[in-house]
Amino acid sequence: MDAEVFHSLKNLTHGVAPLTDLFHADPVRSEWLTVDACGIHADFSRQRINKTLYEALLHAVDVADIQGSFKKMMAGDIMNVTEDRAVGHIALRAPATSSPMAQQASGQLERAKAVADGVRSGSVCGASGKQFATVINIGIGGSDLGPAMVTRALRRLANGPVVKFVSNIDAADLDEALHGAHPETTLFVISSKTFTTLETMHNAERARRWIQTNVPDWAHHFVAATSHTEAALNWGIKKEHCLEFFDWVGGRFSLSSVIGFPVMCAIGADQFSEFLAGMADMDSHLVTAPTEHNLPVVHALMWWMNSALHGFPTVAVIPYSHDLSRLPAYLQQLVMESNGKSVGVDGRSVLGGTSPVVWGEAGTNGQHAFFQMLHQGTHIVPVEFVTTASSLGTDYEAHDLLFANVIAQSEALAAGRTHGEPHKTFEGNRPSSVLVLDELNPRGLGSLIAMYEHSAVIQGWLMGVNSFDQWGVELGKVLAVDVASAIAGGSQPDTKTMTHPLLNWYISIRKKLPRNQ
């Protein structure tokens, strides 16, 4: 963003009155700070923003030509400039006739749906002819967080095999997933864009050995979701079990690709298609709705305003829905891996803050953990409450109490309370948003996730960063390979570093530790 525009916007934040004064001066501010779209009711009226700042932000969106950037992205232009790649995740849920990228994606999704339906019906089975009872997805990052979150969120619709997720290189993760499973009735999904990720491939090798103890013809028990099918084939995956996505799909944006295969196994291809339809609904809304009624745009403006203009370094995402408990973890990667950068697309330092630290826990659990800090701590933490209008269970009174807590917490953060005793005083003026889904069903969840995808991208464009690369992930991965080689070889490398003493200590003590096989 132009420096003059940025500083002008930042100066406007200094004139924003406290929230209680804003509501007193404009009792209907919720009318222009509430957006309804694709089954989501989004109330931003308790954000630290007045009409002057709001209109300036909307104007900044037009000046930055956010819609033009999306049109370029959807046309297949190179938007990931540091890796010289197009960015095509919207094509994953677009009609096959809309673009060459959409046609590619549609063909692979249909293959994935057919395999998933075969797993569910028993026509795709293990080497011994037994139907799969357990599906274990082995992946990490975008190959795990999205599918795991959606499978959890839509668990009420699960009517297929038990679906589990393994991401951690810690052996305990795979140990837990294998507990109660049997080699003859277990299918592994190796989800890896490159099919080289250290953690994923180590766990995949271990899973293969586990299958081979009972089933010599192990290949019947593996599916790959990858953009490098040649590597998967060389590893031994059967061609008909190689499901492909593409270099123009970033891992954290890959949920609507064949990476969603384990979700298909859990809830069925038809329900997954509904999920994609919800994402397509939000995609259409994004490119057709005017700026002030455009949910992803307004959402992005609120997050960018808080991090870059107000200087709030974190945001707490609190799903008041037990089934959305994995949403904060999913958003951590989507937002922080996309926008956790300090250098802009032009190679220069960015203006203002970039990605906030995203964290959170399901409500009402969080109320009895960290809400004390949210209300009375020294740090101002914007809060995003996410909930549903419809109950997910049969106890409607409990759902009313759940929703009552959302309203009460948002009110308390904004209004605070004066009291004669300082320990019982709440200063208030703490910002929050409330997002309410009509219902937590596949279509509604798809719309919500697509909104967050678009919001993250828009925030990146406002910040001036490339939201589609992740060079910050690479250095640690490279160093880990070198350190692992040193540990395996039993000797420290010649080059001494600041971690050299720790490595030397571990190599020496490792020889004394018990080795469980």
C-alpha cells in the first residue's frame, strides 16, 4: 500500500472514540457494520472503527484494486511472484468449463470421489478382499489441518470408515492412530504436495512396514494425494490410487482439491460436493458484491486494521461450537503462513504490522482459561467469536446458553464495567466480531472456509506481501536434515554453531537411552 495512504489511515485511528461513545452517538452503527452473505451473519459493530475510518478503508480497497487482483488470479496470471506460479485454488470448485485449471481440477476431483465412494462401498478394498474399516491420513500442514478440521466439524454426517489423521513425526502420533486398527482393513492416504516432506515420508515408510507384517501386497492399502505423481509411483503407489493436484495450488489453500479425499471417505462424495458448492457460493459473492457488502473484503479490512493500523499483535478466534474446535489451528496456518512476513513483494520492508498471531480455543472452555486476560489484561486482543444459529444437538436450552455466552462476552469486552473497587473494574473498549453460521452443514462450512481464504489473501495484498509463498518454513527443514544426519552418524558436524553443545549432548546421551522398537 502507498505510504501516504497508509499513514493517512493510521492517523484516522487516533480519532476513533471508545466503543460506548460510538454506540451512543450512532445507535444504528450495526446496520452498516453487519454483512450477511452465503448463510453467514457477520457483526463487526464492536470493532474500533468509526464511519470516517470505515469509508476510508473501503476507498483504500478500491484504490488497491483488490477486485482486479482477484480477476488476474482467476485468469491464471502469475500471482506467486517469488515462485513464478499461478494461484488457482478458486478453480478447484469452479465449473469445469470455466477455465483450463478448473477442467484439470475437476477431472482429478471426480477420480478422488470415485475412489472414496469405492472405499465406502467396499468395491475398493484391501489385498485380502476385506472392506476398509479405518482410513489414516498421513500429512502435515495443509495436508492435515484442513481435512482434519472439516472431518471434525462435520462428524455428525460421518457414515463411512473411521478416519484418523497423523501429522507429527513423534512416534506417539502414529502409535495412537494404529491402536485398534488392523492391517487387512486399514487404508493409508499419503498426502504430500512434493512427496518428499520429511515427517510425512518417515511416517509413510513406517505405515508400509506395519501393513507388510500381515499383507505382503501392501500397495492395495495406500492412496496418494500429491502434485508429484511420479514420486508417488516410484514409491510404489498404484497408478489408479494416485490423486493429483497442481503446483498452482498452495498447501494451505488445497482443502478443496484431492487433499479433501479423507473427508470424502468420512462423509461421502455428495456431501463433499456440497462443501465445495458452499465455497463456490462465497467465490461468487466475492466477485459480485459491492465493497461495503462484500464479506471477505470487510472481514479482511477489520483484521488488517487491527494488526497494521491499531497495532494489535494477536487475534483470538473462539468457536462457540464444539465441532469447530479445530478452526483456530487451521487458521493459524492459513493466516500466519500466508502473511507472516516482513518483506513486501517489492523486496522492501513492509509498512505496519503484518499477520497477527492467531490463537484460540473452543468456548465456553476458554472463558474459564484465558478470558481473564482478554477482559482485564494489559494486552488488547481482538476476538472473533464464531458460532451457529442452529443447535448441533438435541439440547436446545444448552444451545441458547451457548449463544447467550457469545453475546455476553462480546458485550463485556466492548462496554466493560465501572466499579468502586479497581479489581472489579473492566475498562472495556476491547474489540470483537461475531460470525454466525445459519447451520454447521457442508455448504455453510464451505462458505466460511472460503471467506477466510479470501480474507487472508486480501490482507496480504493490503500489506503488500506475497501470501502464496512460505520461505520461512524452508530454513528449519533444511537444517533438520543436516542435524538428523549428524545424529544418525553419531558425531557432530565440523561446523560449530550456537546449538552445537545441545547436539553434542543429545548424541552422547542417546547411546544410553532405551530404544523401543
